Amino acid sequence: MKSERPYDSIASWAVRFAAGLPNVAVTLSGMSDIEQLGDNLSVFSPIVPLSDIEQSVLREVVEILSGYNTIPCTVCGYCVQDCPRNVDIPQIFKRYNDYRQFDNMARFDIDYYAFVPERRRASNCVSCGECVKKCPQSIDIPHELKMIHNMVAGFSIGIDIERLSVNGDSNTKYEHPLYYHLEGFLRLCRQYKKLYIYGGAENQRLLAKYLEKCCGITIQGFVQSETLESVPANDCSAVILGLSDKYYNEIYPNLRWLGIQNIIFLTENAKQTIARKMRVHEPEGTIIEVTLANHCNLNCRSCDHFSPIAEPKFADLAEFESDVGRIAELSEQRLGNLYLLGGEPLLNKDTPEFLRLARHLLPNTELCLFTNGLLLLNPDMDAFWEACREFDVIVQLTKYPIQLNFKAIEEKARLENVRFKVFQAHINFQK
């Protein structure tokens, strides 16, 4: 559908399908926010029925979705309004349908506990039938909830999430499993006397290094399919799934079949982040950024430094010398790149001195100063140009859609014999 009409919403296909049916005079569409209202208005300005090719695409999609055996829930939320137990029916059905579509039981096991609070899970349904009266799809919701509850109970991850406390307060309960957060993951790890990591490649070894060197958590070793039987199947042992999520479907059933109840998961992002942080990086490939001025003399709406709302503040020379000196010491003066930026760094009148210190402390590092260029042609910038030339600094001009003589700036850099680069900005901008 997206390849046929990449900019159309999925809802717009449904509305156009309904409006194109014979004898249909009025099409009703539920809307939850102003964006959905705008989408519906654009679809009806004017309404264009589905073409024969689009009808064919839609039939193909229906055939594919029918094969997943999903629950036909549209996540409208009507069913929750009068539920006496406030069961989160849309979220439960969404997680279940994701499991059916992607055939990932382990992922569903995690997501069910992660995104559905205990008090709103399927086990709380009392089969009153109020939800069925409100469901536009006439789904037998109590029946589906009972099915999902029985399925979840059949492959529970074996970690009593609700008993995990906050700051030692055993009466406090989390609505989301703590293994989704690093602090909670570490707390789970510390509950077990023997910890094993599934896998043995670089990322799993970096995870073990992080746990042992940074967190003081001992790892008994690494296990794989052929060595899983060496893991004691008791309450004192746990296995951390350190491999990529794509292997869960293969690994998870084996662990459960062997009776291993305590399985600790990490999000894919957490695994990759830990590996990246623990991997040894050569200083030559490292970039360090230093902000010389928090504020700016432009007002870009999408500024990722939030400079338009920042209070005027400049970097301190003494702190800069101390920090960069330490960086130079740790990198043995082999740091690859030092970027000086803002805000607008040239608002800092001490910029030439920062350049001098940077070059003195990091003689082999590529120095680059990023600027919007508004001040480069000012008559009081001679000291800046001289510092850039003397200390071999690259001036990187970000080209914003403003009235500025960019050719004159390039010519100025050429005459000053300063290395100069231009980057074309693609942002929402306000002068």
C-alpha cells in the first residue's frame, strides 16, 4: 500500500474503499485528534475512489492479514470506556496481533509485561460483556482475553516482576518490568547467585565485561545450545539473553524446554549501547565537541542545541584548559577531532584564546569551528582570522537561508589563508 501511495495514511484507504461502494451516500470516520481530522478532510477534497490497481493491492493485503489469525481490533478504545476493571483491551490485542504477525513468542512475552500494567491485564477480565456491546467489530472480547491469559500463563518468563522494589521499598510496584531499564536489569542480575550469558561473540563478551568491571556482577560463563545443560535449573541461576532479538524464537523455547525459568532480557538498544560503550576506540577516530557559547544570534525553530531559548553563557577558559588538557593526557595527544561550536561560538570574545589553547594542548588534532557566518566579516574579527591561520583551524560555515554575502566570506577565508568549508543547512528556520 505504501509503495502504491507512499504519502497516504492507512485510514485513508479504508475511507476511500467505503466511499466507493455502491449506494453509499455518507461515510463516517472516527477521529481522535486534529491530525486525523485534517487527514479525513484531505481525503474528501475531493474523494477519489480506489482504482482497479488499488483494489487489487487491498485484496492482496487482506489475504496476507487473514493468514495471520489476528484479532480484528482497530484499537478504537470504545471497549474500555465502560469496563469495570479498566482492562487495557486495545494494548493487549495490539501486542497479541504483533506476536501473530511476526511469529515472535518471546517478544510477546516481554512486551505483554512491559506495556500492560498488572491491574489492567487480561487476568482481570470478569466476562461481564460490556465491552462486546461497544465493539464496532463485534469481537468476543472476553473469550479472546481468556485465550491470551491462558497463553501468557503458559510461557511466563519466570521473573516475579511485581516483587521488585524501588529503593528498597518492598511495597512499591512497577508498572513496567525493570529489565527495560538498566537499573532494573542490574537489580535483576544481582538477585541470582549464578549468572550465565547466552552467546559468546564480541557483544556478549563486552556485556560480561560491563557487568564485571563496571557493576561488580560475576558472570559464571557463556552458554550456547550445546552447553545449556550445564546451567542449573533452579531459583539461584539465571541466563541473560545477550544475542540479538532476531534469535529469540530459536533460543527461548530451548531454555524453557530445559527447565530454565529465570531468563533475563535486554532491549536491543541496551545491548548495542553497552557494547558500543565498552568497545575500545582508537582516539584518532574520536570526535569531541565543546560549546563555546550556549546562545545564538539566529532563531532556528529546529535547533537541536535549543539555543534560541538558552540563557547567554560562555565557556570558561580555565575549565576548558583543564578538561582539554585531561583529554590530551588520556589520548596521548592523539585525539582525532575537536569541534568548537555553539550556539554561535563567535559570540564568545575569547574564541581566539580557545583556539590557541586547543592547539597547544592537542598539536596533532584536527580543530574545526562551526559558525553561521554572521560575524565573520565584522572589522573586529582580525584576531580570529589570525588565530585560525596560525593554529590551523578549519572554519565550517553552516549556510542558512539568510541574507549574507557567502561569496565575500569565502573570499575572505581565501585571502586569510584559512581552511574553509560550507555546509548547506536543511531546517525549519526563523530569522
